[in-house]
Amino acid sequence: MKALFNNRPAHWLGRFLPAAIWLPGYSLSTLQKDLLAAVIVTIMLIPQSLAYALLAGLPAEVGLYASIAPLVAYALFGSSRTLSVGPVAVASLMSAAALGQVAAQNTADYLLAAMLLALLSGLFLLLLGVLRLGFLANFLSHPVISGFITASGILIAVSQLKHLMGVAASGDNLPELLHSMLAGMGEINRYTLVLGTAVVGFLIWSRGGVVALLRRLSVSENTASLLVKAAPVVGVIATILLAGGLDLEGRGVQLVGEIPGGLPSFGLPNFSLTLLQQLMVPAIMISIIGYVESISVGKTLAAKRRQKIDMNQELIGLGAANMASGLSGGFPVTGGFSRSVVNFDAGAETQMASVMTAIGIALAAMFLTPYLYYLPKATLAATIIVAVLSLVDFSILQKTWRYSPSDFFAVMITIVVTLLFGVEIGVSCGVVASIVLFLYRTSKPHIAEVGLVEGTEHFRNIQRHQVRTVPQVLSVRVDESLMFSNAAFLEERIYSDIAATPELKHVILMCSAINEIDWSALEALESINDQLQTAGICFHLSEVKGPVMDALAKSGFLDQLSGKIFFTQYEAFTTLRENFTGCEDGDAQENR
């Protein structure tokens, strides 16, 4: 099919504007696929947008606003072809926690703070993208992030029970929420409870029962799965009809009420320096969690089509999306897992699907809002509860306990702190736990004494294999780059080994796994060399990589080295096992 856009962009333009890469080859067949995906995602996104605005403590229309301009902005600057951005559960909960500290709900100040929060999140992400700091996401432990999301899912579900029961409750953590709801148990509205419980049951059943029913009707599995995604819309329509026909508002059922129609107005919100300072840290936290969540979804979907995403460009794309949200009356957004998967499964080929989704949401904001007056808040709460149940994954505790106790304790601490003290402290704890875990592991690298496997030139850990060693030669392998965090650990290990082996004459540091040696580690090597030489022991290096060798040569360390530098560990061992004289004899030579 002939491309709809024929002018190929300059190579440099595609680096800064990823849309310029796929637009030139855009065809009618691709348009048809994107249009179908856009229709399906739009149907799914309308109730989601309303629900997540409710979760963030904002008017329902703000959810629609946050699903228009951000989608277009990401389509232009994002590197993923199928990631769908918009309001998501965790970011909405974090937004509510942050906004509740600076303004009261249902006030103009609360909405202004939400817009500023999105702007600050966008600016922070853009700054990281321009500085090409996407690699920082690698420092956040995936198990810790999973633990935080699990705890957040529990908090979100519990926080929505008040709408499901029709009681007044508040709180930023699990104890506060439970205490508040228990205090209001006598005020439960039975109509709200029945309605909300019925919607929850329907949505849960639709995930399994509807698929089975459609399969029996010879509907393909993929089509059945996509149709199930429209279940929240069915729940919305049914409960609107019930609320209007049975006058549920007069029976105490809380409704969404009047939603202003029309498109959002664009502009920079007025704010004070004090408000900016109050929202700065929460904005950074929301940005970090949102970025990590988006990257994980984007990478997964891209891998299925043998595509790739640019981590730094994703920072720019998500930054642009949040900036657009803040300038159009929205709140923080990020890449959503469920809608992105639906977008992918529905056949979306490019971000044009998101642009058309934005158009669909805009049309809904202009023409459908009058029909949402009778939408019960319990329906939106039920939608949120069922959606976030998929976020709760306690299996991460079992998996990490079996594989890595340190990861388990980091996950457990993150979950407990988030539940007991709220999302802001929880995410801070998660970030700190990730960094501490990283530093702990790098501070204690795996160090093994190795020996020769008979009949080969290979060297393996003496604790795991039958190998040949001689007491006068100690061969040590470090399975990590040498840095300030682990240099002292290497020193202690070598000094401990030589203290336990009085007949030792040679120490060989096998450097096959060492990719870098920083200045602190270099000073540690100099200290090891001096201490060993004083004790009459030669210090040798083997299998040193080129860049490391260049750095050592520039530092002058090689001129001070008491022993030799060997090309292979086998050469070092076979040479030194026949020479049991120490460095005091002056026989050590460099062998570069």
C-alpha cells in the first residue's frame, strides 16, 4: 500500500522527533489498524479517566483532560510505537497524597496544585532526558518497585471501599483508612453497597466468564479478550440507566453529577514559590515511579515486535506528556500497562493510534458529559478496585525469599512502610532501599580463590571444583569492577589469606572480570602492593583488560608493581609455581 506521507525526514530530525521516523512510511493499511485500536482504547479509557480523576481527588472532567493533549505530546516525542499514556492508578494515588498536603479537595487551589504537579513532573523528566540520564532507572531495584506497586494497589483498593459503601472516610495509609471506615460503618448506604458490589462482581466475572461464553460462540480468543476490556463501559451504561430510572440519587447514592462539557483551556497556572517548593519532591517521586513503570511496559511490548525504545527519549516523551497535561488542566500521567496492552493487542502499529484516541476522548468531553450526570461514584470505585487487583503480587515475596534474602527484606520493608506510612514515605523508602541494596552488593563482590583444573588451562573456584593449587601461590579472582565501595573489602580478603598462609610467596590478582578501577581502588591496589612487598611477597596481575591496563599505565602503578603482569592466568600460575623465591630477592620483572 502506498505511503500516505512520502517525504522521508532527515536523520537528525528522527533523533529528536521519533514521529518523523514512522510518519513517512505511514500507509492506509496502517491507518486502518491504528483506527481500530484507537476505538477500542477510547472505549476503555473513558471510564478509566473518570475513575482515576476520582482517585486523585479531582473533578471527573480532569481525567478526560489528562487523556487528550498528553497522548498527542507523547505520540510526537515518545520512542515506543504502542505505549499508551494517560492517568494511571499508582500516579493518581501519589498525586492525591501530595495534593492533600497543600490544598483541600473540591477547591480551585487543589486543581491548580494538580496542574503544577504535572508541570513539575514534566520538567524533571525533560531535564533528565536532555542530560541523557535514563540509565538512572537501572538503579531502582525491580523487586522493590514491585513491592511498592503491590502496597499501592492495596491502598488504592481500600481507599475506594468508602465509595463502594457510601461512607465518608479519609486517610493516607492503611491504619488511617481502616480506622476511618470502621468509624463510619453505621452510615453505610445499602443501595450504594448493593450497586457497587454488583459492579465489582460483574467486572470480575467478565474477565473469565465472558471470555468462556464468547469462546463457545466461536469468537476468537484475541477478539474475546478485547471485548472484555469494554466491560467497564457496560457497567457504566447499566448503572447510569439504573440511577436515573430508580432515582438512586434520592436514595443517597452519590453520583458524579454535572460535568462541564467542552475541551480544556490551555495556559500556565498561577502559582506561588511556596507551592512550588511543597510539590517539588512529590513531583520527582511521581516522575521516577511513572518512568520506571512506563519503561518496563514499553520494553516488553517493543520486544514482542523486535523493536526497541530509547530510554532517554522516553524521558523526553513522558516529560512532554506531563507538560501538556499541566498546561491543559490535567494531572500527572504515565504509560499505563492495561491500556498499552490493549492498544498492542488491538493491532496498533504507530502512535497515530494514540492521536486518534485523543480525538475520541475530546469528542467524548464535548458531547458525552451530559449523559454522565447519573453515573454512580460506586461504579467508578468498582472499576478502580478491579483494575488495581492485578497490581497486587505477593508472589514477589516468595520468589525473592527463595532467590535472594536481601531482595526479600528490601521488598518487605517497602511494602510495610508504604502500607503503614503512605505512598510518599513508601516510595522514598523504596528508592533508598534500591540504592542501599546496590551499594551493599557492590561493596561485597564475589571474590574466589581459584586453582587450575587438571588437563586444561581453566581456573575455577577451589570451593566448587577439584583443582590444583600450591601453597606458595595464591590466585584470587574478583568478579566485579574495583571501586571505592569495595576496595577495602578486597584488601581485607587478601590480608586475611596471606595471614593464614605463612609459606606464601606470590599473589596473583586475576582481572578477567574487572572492567574498571577507580581512584580509590587504585590506592587500595598500591597499598596491597606495598604491604605484600614489605612481607616479601610478589603481587602479580593477570588477564588485565586493555582499558584497565591503559588507566594503570597512566597512573604509574605499573612502575611500582612488585611482580609481573601476565597475559593469561595459566601463564602466571605455571611460571610462578616453579619459582618460590619472594620479592626480597629482586627477581620480579614486568611482563607486559
